[in-house]
Amino acid sequence: MYQRAGNTLQKESKSIASDLQSGSNGGLATQAMIDSRAAAVVQRKLQMLADLSGNVQRIVQMQAIADRYMQVHEAVNSSTTTIPAVQKSEKLTAIEAAPPKGNAIWQPAQRRSDARGDHGRPTVQRMAVSGITDLRQAGGTCGLYSLGMAMSGVDGTLAGRRNLLLRRLLVAANQVGTFVGEFMDADNLAVVARILGFNANVINFGDVNDMEAKLNGTGGAGTVMGYSVFDTDAGLYGDPQTRQNLLAFKYLFSHWSVVEALAANNITVRDPNAPGATRLVNSAVWHQSNQDADNPAHKFGFQEFQDKGVGDVGDLRTDWEGKELDQRGGHAVPRTPLDAGKLPKPKLNLAGKIVSVTGAMSLNNDPAPLVDRGEQSYLKSDAHLRDVNKTSIHDLKQGDVIYILDRNRAGKTFDLGTFSFKKEHFWVRTEDNTEGWVRRNAIVGA
């Protein structure tokens, strides 16, 4: 069936292309002989082939022919006198269609003459194609929903267990620790995948060529990446002056999406803001947007996020507690506290990272508690991290994320000398995996 459909479409497209070429050489009189109904036939067969074979290059070339055919017919009907001829040397390698406004970075794909893409690599490298395509995020859960769709591409049973998958994702994320459903650290998102029973790897890459090579190396794995959506639309984030003021804060627009294919220098992206469709993104543009999801401090400032007008943290928290944990997460209660007056600065670890998943969801109905990771919180004031000898080993800042490992460790109440009052301390772990004492009254929710 696949072969017959391909042969029929190929025969039909050659006929249409021949008509187009002779029409462009013979002028409008010849073009007027072309029956517009043929364009509809080609479009239907294009869709049939897309559904059957998924052959990206053939679909792109046939789409270009059909689009050109309709252009000719419309020009004939409107008595247009100038129609550019189809150039035999011109090869389109991507459908230049814009995505839904404001979802993620996009740029019309560039034209290439090398059918094998850069560096002699095969034209098409397919990652897992999502089996569930209606996981639309609420609030700041783009990483979780992208991960869920990627998982559905490697575990075919999940399409029939959509609600269970979503509930387990949200419960696991709550246990790992998140303030509004966000995952700014690729390593933590991989932990969520492992809790659900999948094999998860965080793959590091350097320049765009290395990124393409690493994506090629994922094979058929489910693949997600983080990036900045700042450059999606020139008018999306206010007037030109506002955008100019935000150029140094592109990381505040960090986002996750599924990567489903690499074709030549174009990446197929499925965005959890509009999961029902995919779009093509030039790989160089995609790489730059990934690099933009970082800053020198490697911290995501929720206070900056709010102060710059990018979003409202209170609204995101409400969505996380209500729409996600309560409605979709089985009435789970947020495990990580949030103080609206003093917002956190979690680790930012998206640039140069690919998260890939293989395997299948475990049969457990719910993830096991993550006692060893501790309870996520953060500091509402500056504080020292002290070792077992009560010596300061790190100066921690307001907003720094910590994990409470032990609230009742022996020796938790102590002073620092003759002129110091005794204070209660918790044994914690910082995001760089250093353990020590932090005074209790510096910790949000303690």
C-alpha cells in the first residue's frame, strides 16, 4: 500500500511539474489550460503519502509543486501577467509555515542544494514521534509535558494510559522539587523520567555541528531540549524599546519542547503550548536559542521574571497547585514552599543539554518518595553553609535553592561563640551537592 501510494503520487507530481514548466515557458495562454482540480488531487495524495510513509523530503518537494500549481491558477484567474518560472535547480528542503504565535523560536528554513545535509550525514534522522499529541501545558509545566510526549513516543502503551502518565509525571515532579511546575535543570528533569521507570540520559553538546551529531546519536529515543523563546515574534513582548531592554534577559523566556527529527539542517519541534502540530526550525537558530537559555550566574531569577513583566509567578503557582497537582495530579499538595515576597533563584542548566529517554513506564501506580533527595526549599535571607565543625564553607544568598536532608540531626542547635545566641539549624544540601548546616530561620517554610 505504501509503495502504490508513492508511485501514484510520483507519477502525478511529474505530470503537474511538466505542465507547470511548459506553462511558464509558454505564457498565460498555456497555463490557462491547467485544470485547478488537479491541485486538489495532488493535495489529497500528499496527505495520503504523509500519513503512510512520513517521507519528509518527498512531502516537501510535492508540497512545493502543489503550492506552485495553485499560484499559477490564481494568477490565471486574476489575469496576472508576471509569474516567476519554476527553476529546475531550486530545491526546497522545508515547508515555510509559521507556528502558532508566541510558542517558541521559529525561522523559515533555508534552502540547500546538498541532499545529504551537512558533513555528509543522512538527510533524515528520526527521534521518537510522540504518541500523545494533546498534552498542553498549564502554567510553567513545559518540561514535564514535553517529557510526557517524548515518553509516549518510545512506550506505545502510554497513548491508552494518558491520564495515568500525566498524574505520575506531576506527582514525581512534585517530589523532585519545583516551585511552579518548572524544570530549569536538565538533570532534574531526567530524574523525573527515571522515577517513572524510563532510562534517561542528559547529553552534553558544544557547537551546532556537535549538537546535530549528538541528536543523530539519539537514534529512536524520545528527545527534549530547552531553549529561549525570546526571538519568536518581533512584536510579542511589547514595543521595540521594551524588547531592547530585555535583550540581556533572554533566559527569562526559557522553555522546553520535543525534538522529533533532524532533516538536513532543520529540526522538527513539537511544542507543549500547541502540541497538535509540529514545525521546522533551522538548526543554527535552534542552537542559538538553546544557548540563550542561560546567563553568567547560571541561575533563573523568579524575581527578575516578575519584575521584567515576563510573567506573574503568583498565577503560575496557582496553576501548579490547582490545574496541575489538584485536578490532574490526583489532589497532590505542593511539596516545595513559595514565599511571594522573596522568590527563589533555581539552578539554570539547559544550554548545551539534550535529555533523551528510552524504555517504558514501570507498573507502579505511583512514584516512591524521594527521601534521599530531601525537601526542596530556598533561602529568604543570606546565610552561611557550615560544616560539621560549624565552620562556614559557603556564603549562600537569598533565593538560593537548598534541599532539607535532616530537620532533627544531633547537634542542630548551637551558637558560634561567646557573643552569639544559640540558633536552630537544619542539615541541607545545596544545588552543587555540598552538605552542611543552615540556620532554620533563613529557610522558606522551615
